[in-house]
Amino acid sequence: MVEWYLANIGLSRPNEFINAASAITSIAEDWEMSEVFVKVGKLSDFSEGKLKKVQVAGEEAVVANISGKIYAMTATCTHRGGPLDEGELDGTTVICPWHGGQFDVTTGKVVSPPPMKDEVAFDVQIEGSDVLLKKR
Ligand code: FES
């Protein structure tokens, strides 16, 4: 029965089916990350001047409320994996708690080493009181 099904969808071995299913899942996740805004909370969940970690379609983002405007970028430091949500927010700069690397949360760009690689920023959409993010 399994062989008949696989043959009818153009596959001859179970491993090909698993690989194809895995590829489809990966494509769906990429599409979800790149094409769709995901709700991550209410505006009231993000206190002004504070950092907060959220989950966006299986990825972690750090959200900053700067003078009432919401910004977000990936939450794991590109240097050695420090938790950026546990760092400090100074203006638009997020300072990593582990080695002091700095990123601009509005763009994800490195402001000060040791990190050499930028974070990925998220586009932010506000719908009513909901905060939604989409990876750039
Ligand atoms: S882990 Fe962030 S600066 Fe090193």
C-alpha cells in the first residue's frame, strides 16, 4: 500500500517521501516567516524603554518600545549567542549582556563590536492594540 501511494505521487522510496515532506515544511515555514505578519502581543505588553522576547513563527525576536514606537530584531546575539532581551536599551541601541556588543534595534545593524554580523530586523504592524511582526 505504501509503495503504491509513493509510486502514485512520483516517489519510489519512503526516504524520498520524508525528504519531500521536510522540504515542503521548510518552504511553508520560510513563507510564513517572510510573507505574513504574526501577532506577538498587545501594545500594553511592551513597556516603554524596555526589551521583551517574543516568539515569531518559531524564531525569537527582541521587541523594544522606544517612545511609544515598536521595533524588533532577532533576539540572539550574532557574536556568541547572548540573550539580547536581557541586555540594556540605550536610545535605539541594544547592548548585549555578555560582551557589550551593540545593535541598532531599528535596523538590526551592528553599532559596536565584538559582533561583526547584523541582526535581522522585523517589520512592525499595529492593528488596533495588537502588535504584529514580519521578518525583513
Ligand atoms: S554574545 Fe553578544 S557581544 Fe558576545
